[in-house]
Amino acid sequence: MRRQRTDTSEVWPRMTRRAILLGTAQVGLMGLLGWRMKQLQIDQADEFRLLAEENRVNMRLIPPARGLIFDRNGVALATNEPVYRIVIVREAAGDPGEALARLAKVMPLEPGDIAHTLEEMDRVASFVPVTVKDRVSWDDVARVTANAPALPGITAEVGLSRHYPNGPETAHVVGYVGPVSDYDLSLMEDPDPLFQIPKFQFGKTGVEAKLEDRLRGKAGTQRIEVNAVGRVMRELTRDEGTPGTDVQLTLDAHLQSYVEARMAGESSAAVVIDCTSGDLLAVGNAPTFDPNLFVRGISVADWTRLNEDIYRPLAAKAVQGAYPPGSTFKMVTALAAMESGAVSPEDTFYCPGFTEVSGTRFHCWKRGGHGNVNFHDSLKYSCDCYYYEVGQRVGIDQIAAMARKLGIGIRHDVPMSAVAEGIAPDRDWKRVHHDDDWRVGDTVNASIGQGYVLATPLQLAVMTARIATGHDVTPRLIKTVDGVEQPSGLGAPLGLNENLMRRVRASMFDVVNSERGTAHKSRIIAEGMQMAGKTGTSQVRRITAEERARGVTSNEDLPWERRDHALWVNFAPFDNPRFAVAVVVEHGGGGSAAAAPIGRDITLQALYGGFPPLEAYPSDRREEIAQMQGRIRAIMEGWSVPALERA
Amino acid sequence: MSYLDYQVKYVPSGLRKLLYVNWPLVLLVTAVSCMGFIMLTSIASGRMDLWAEPQIQRFGLGFVLMMMVAMTPIWVWRSTAWIAYLVSLGLLVLVELVGEVGMGAQRWIDIGPLRLQPSEVSKITLVLALAAYYDWLPARRVSNPIWLVPPLLLIFLPVVLVLAQPNLGTAVLILGTGGAVLWCAGVHWAYFAVVFGSIGGAVYAVFETRGTPWQFLHDYQYRRIDTFLDPSQDPLGAGYNITQAKIALGSGGFTGKGFMQGTQSRLNFLPEKHTDFILNTLAEEFGFLGSFALLFLYGLILLFLFTAAMQCRDRFSQLLILGIGVTFFLLFAVNMLMVMGLAPVVGVPLPLVSYGGSQLLVLLIAFGLVQSAHVHRPR
């Protein structure tokens, strides 16, 4: 069979030419492909290698354990407590709804928990653990673990959370941590990457806030390989980070606890300072609150209750509260006058019950007056007129200088929140702050710790410690950081005339131990433990001439917030001062009745290192004291109950 | 010289035909396929059973088919070209009616163990039909507009059917292959000039009118073009695949990360890693050396095809081999352009390497046709 075929020779040259053209185009395109390979794989290889690495490697932060806070004897004040949460992983759970229903039979779950968990599981990848319930009890964890075979995909995870074992007792000093908020972050200049961890806890107040940088520690990092949908494939490297530094405070947990318990029910503050080292053994603030409420974020109800309480439980009154020091300021005025030579200790002034200065009558607290008074008696009886006179002779500037020398009107460097400066007013101060000239009447008021003078309980304690020792005692709250002892607070001698100082201490001794002293009822009779002190009662309202004429209204008849503040300072033992104490009871009435007994009890507690024997008290008080000690023991045993639930 | 003259005299017969097979070409095809097996094993983290084993089985089957096609005289294929074309067209229609739709709207028909994609088949049958047409058409009528109508119909029938699937990538490949055969057959260059000119003009018009009230495309279509031109504009959306593909390719560097060490593919950042984007895994694990070696092997295959075409003396064989060469070239060129970010992602697999049954079989049969022409060529 023969078929007609098209001979190729006819179109051969054209065909070859066309094929060669086509081949050239193909070679050209292949050249482009080769060039592109070189461009991507050789020229830009490093860039793409970096991108590939970024793709697959994720950095995770490992939160370090926060530094612990101890008292001076090693009692833990702030610890890290394991907290457990129950999580579920969808891909391991099979039917999540059924697994959760079974979980509800094992441990208490609210209906909302299950619904919320199922909803959350729909939003995340199937391998991401979803929290079913946070902060569950150890019992629940045990039950879930025991029933693990019936609960596929459900496990317990553990984390660390701050816990304050002595919660309310040290709330104001130690402060508290809380979850870091966007607002907190916006205030920080260069926030630690740790703060990006959701609900990371950081110090909000007190020592927790002030020593945040030391307590926090350094974040560890974990480099993990993830795939395209974010599943963790393996861990590449791990760096555990550095745990936070442990901090030891100068507080004595027992004494602190006692001070809080002794003041319970009042709105008051007390400071116990070691005269020989400046160590703050107790910084009491009443009423108090449970800092553990803040750790996980406080509820609105609790917050409102704490914030609207007229006793201001959140305020650290011992360092934040500035009060007119009243008669406790008289040592300052007297020392300023005698040190300058304006007045000698033997000089006597006549007290008729009032003093007229430029047409205004300034009254002594004793209507009938004290008659002729020298320095020793003026302090013992707390005669106001003596100080009106002495104050005018020495002048305000020297009084203010003495106040600052003794620690009033200067901010002490204590790592607590919002430490107040107080006011030791002088001519310049009034010009700056009130744009007015200083008047004699201002001096008269200031000489008995009224008018513009303001001092915090901490400052009053420091003042007392300086009078007791004659040394520049500065308060110290941090004993050791990371085991390193911090410098002592005992400074150089103040350079005051020791003879005068001895006279001041002697009359403070008589305030308590002389039968006519204003605090005689609060004396200590135990051998070698006797104390010296000074009462103070500061007015928070003006007494009009009219009221004075018909008789000053007594504190009991006034609403709480208009009553006088009761103040007290003391040091003990008299012959070898170890502790100085300052007590302020807000609107507590007279210092001798409301504040001095608290000071006495705290002092005895500090001296004995526990509850003192009743023999330390005068025999007529013992019955009353025994009752009170029983009450306080009960409160101290109940501290572990959160303050607000108790209330 | 008449075909029949040498048919009897020079063409080997029986088992002696095996000696005349273009063995270097067979070796090259096998070598490229083996690169595919290695990559398919690597992508499955060393597991052969997932992709490599089925692929090897299909290659074995395809190899037997290739040799059977090669042993059959070329004039048999020439005379059955029309039937093959009509059958493939029928399959395309059938798949429209009863076919199954999968990822990327590829349609296939289940024939026993085999999933047949008729669009793959029609690429080769079109080349067969066009080669047979121009073999029959006297040379002086090649550029005659009237005689240009049948081949254009031959081309556009499968193109329209494939576009309807819709499978833009294969449609473009069919169109390109057909055009290349027409070009080699000697159709006047002015026709091509007009076509390229109008395409250029259309593209220009599309871009020029953008932002005006009479723009040609919808805004979202323009945005797709933008994403193609600069994938970094939308790295997590439409540009994600191509961005990750380039990262995989580029991060391989010169020598690569090593067998089964490619993080981009192993961690699933790479999409379609065993089919369309298999080159990126190859490049990531074997670097520039690996990807360039593959390009080089492809180039050698083209070179052998071109030589084989030139060695043939009849138009049918020449057009057939050149057409198959262009099909092969367009497959790997478009795929490589696509995975290296030089062309839009249209879903074209890498020939002989990507996982996929139909294409591998069709390609091996096509190489069988080349061998048939080579064995039975006039000597």
C-alpha cells in the first residue's frame, strides 16, 4: 500500500529556522529561570535564611520565681504559692462536651465554666490548652489526676502566685503585687519583656513596689520550634533565667502582729524603731486589709468597701499620715530654745491659763493655769503657756531647724508607698506656700505642735529615738538584700548639748513615772524597763471664744471626725534606750487616755519579745490588762482569716 | 523521498528496535523521575508509603507503556491521531458532566485504580492532531487563512472545555503548545505578530484605565494582580503561599539544608509541598546545586528532543517531537516561574517530579511517541 506523503524537503529550511528560533526562546527563558535561582538562593540566601528562622523559632519567656520577703527572724512575709488550674486540650479530649460533663462530676464546676470553655475551644487551634477553671484546690487536682483515664485531654497545670501568709498584719509595709495592666505598662519607659506575659504579677505598693526591680528577677527564655499553625514541635534551647532576690525586712513579725492586733478597731498608726540601729521593728496601721485580695485582681465590691471606709484601711498612716504633733513637739521647741541659749532650763514663766499675743488669747489646756513653771515641770505637766513664751523667744526659724535635725519635716528614705514629708514650717516656707509673712501667732501655735506643723508617726518615732540616743538615727526597713546586710541607721552624734538632752529625757521620764505626770497611769513598774514619754493631743477644729466661755465641748460629744487626735511617743528602757515608739490614734481624744496605753503595751511587748508578765504593770491595772491580752491573743490567732470576711 | 521507501528498507524490526531506542533520553527521564522519588520521600519525613511508593508504581507502569508505544511504528500513531484527539475531547466533555472536582478545580474521572485527568491527555492528543493535520496539508496552504481555521478549532475546543473546569493553567499550556506547533509548521509570522500585539495592547489598556470609570477589571481583580506583582503587600493573605515558597527556596542557599532537613516544608509553612511547590523543597534541602541540576537535566531533555526532531525527516514526526518538547518545556517553565514568584500561582505541577498519576503517565506515553518516531525514522 502506497500513500501520498508530504515530503519534508519542501519546507525543511523554514522548519529548521522556526525550530531554532523556538529553541532560542526556550534557552532564553531557562536562562531567566537559572538567573532567578541564583538571585534567590545565592544573592538573597541570608535574608531568606533569617526569614525561615523567624518562621520556625518562637521565643517564650519563662517567668522567674519572685524573690521572697522575710522578717528579721526569717519568718516569711511574702511567698510564692503553687496555684493549680484545670486545662483541656481539644484534640486529646475526643468529645470535649462529654469530657467536661464528666469533669463536672469529679469537681465542682459552674455551668458558665463549661459553656465558656467550649466557646474558647472553638476559637483556638485544637492543640492549644484552654483553662477550664483557675485556682482550684489541691483536692480537686488530686481528684482530676485520680480520674485521669476517664478524663481524656484534661490535665492540671501548676503555676506560681504571690501569697502573703501574714496577710493583713504586714499589708501596708510589704504591699502587694497585682496583674500588670495596660495602664501600668503605659507608665513604664522601657518595660521588662516579662510584663507581656498575661496576668504577670508585679509590685503595686509598699516594699513589693519599691524593690520591684530586685524582687522580679530576670526572665528565662525558651526557644521552641513551631510549625505553620503554631504547634510546638520541639524545644531548641532553654535558659532558666534568674529568680528574684530575697529580701529581709527589719520587721519583727510577732511584734508587727501584736501592734496590728492592739490597735484593731481604731483608726491609728504606730511605729517601733530600734534606737541603736534605726531598724523599724513594727510599722502598724489600723484598720488593715488582706493584700491577698489584690494578687489576682480585686473584686469591685471589695475595692469599693475598702476605698469608702472612713477609717481608710488602705492608707499606710504610719508613713503617709501627717498629723499636727501637738504636745509631742514640745521637746523640739524646748531643745531649740535651750540650745540657742535664749532660755535656760531654770528659767520660770508664770502660767495664768492663757497668754495674750498681739491681742489674741492663746489658752493653756489647763484653764486655771499651772502657776510658775520651769522647763522640767512644763514638760511633765505639758504646760502650753511655757512654750508660747519660749517659742517667741527663740523664734520659728530655730524651732524649724531643730525639728529637721530631729527628723521632722524631712522625708525619710523608707521603701514604702507615698512616704510623707511632713512640715517643719519657717518664714521661707510660709512665703513660698502661703505667700504671706510669718506672724508671731504662727510661732505660738507651732511651739506646741499646732498650726502649720505636721509630722508622721514615723517622724515622731525617729525624733524620739534621736532624743533618746543623741545620735542621728535614720529609719531602716531593709535588713538584707540577697543576704547582704544593709548599712545601719545609727549615725553620728547630733552635736546637741548632752546636758540639755539629759534634762529633756529626765522630764520625759517624769511624764510617765511622776505622780503628777500626764501619762502616770501608763507607767511600767518592771525593774530596768521603765519608759520615758510624752503625750500629745492635737486639735483638728478651732475652739471659738464663745465655746470657750460656755465650756469646751468634750470629745465624747463630738462626731468622730472632729475629735482630737491622740498622740504618744516614748522610749524604753529609760537608762539604756533600746526602743522608741510613736502612736497616733486618729480622733482618739486625749493622748494620755487613748494613745499612751497602746505605746506602753507595744513597748513591753518589744522589751519582753512576747507577752509581758502582768507584774510589769501597776497592780491596779492588772485585771484590765489580763482581759485585754486575752482579746489580743484571740485576734492574733485569727489573722489567717481575711480581714474583710472577718468584718 | 517517500516514507514507505525507507519504511521497509531501513526501519528495524522485532527486538532489534530496542537497540535504536534513544537511550540517553530514557535515562534522563528516569533520572528526573528519581529526583522526584527522593523528594517525595523527604517531604513525607522518610516515609516511602505515603507518596514515593505510588509514584514509583505509576512510573513503572508508565515506563512499560512508554516502551510499548515506542515499539509501535510511528505511522500507526499518525493514522490514529484523529481518533485519539476525538477520544480526549470526548473525555473532556464527559468529565464536565460526571467528573469529580478536587483542589484547584482539577477534574478527573475514576477508572479503576487510576484517576484520569483528561486535560492532561488532551495536551498530547492536540499535538498529535496538529502534527497529522500539517503532515497532510500541502506546504503552500499553511498560511492560507481558510486552512488556518481547522487547526485553530482543534486548539480552541479543548481550551474552552478546560477553561470551563476551570483550569486556567492547563488552558494556557494547551494554547501555548498549539501556538508553538503552528509556529513550527510555518504559519506566517504576521499572524503571530498580530496576536502578540493585541495581547500587549490589551494588557496596556487594562493597566492604563485603572482608576478611571471605564476600567476593564473589577477592583478586586486589580488587587490580585498587585498581590502577584508584590506579594509582600499581603504577606498573610493571598501572598502568603508565594512568600513562604520564596523563603523555602532562598533559605536553602548554595548547598541546601540536607536531605529531610528542610524546615519550611517539614513544618508545613510550604503549601502543596508534594505537588506544585516540590521545587521549593528540593531547593531548600539541596540548595542552588540541587535546583540548578534539575534545570540542567530539563535542558538536556529538551536538547535531546530537539536533536531527535531534527534527525527525523517527515513533518509529522518533527512536529510531534517539537510539540511534545514545547509541552514539556511549558510545564516546567511555568511551574518554576510560579514557585519563584515570577508568574501568578496557576496550579501547574513540575513535570516528572511532582506527585500525580495522570501527568506522569501522559508524559511517559508522550516520550514513548518520541521514541517511536526516533526508532522508526528514515535512515
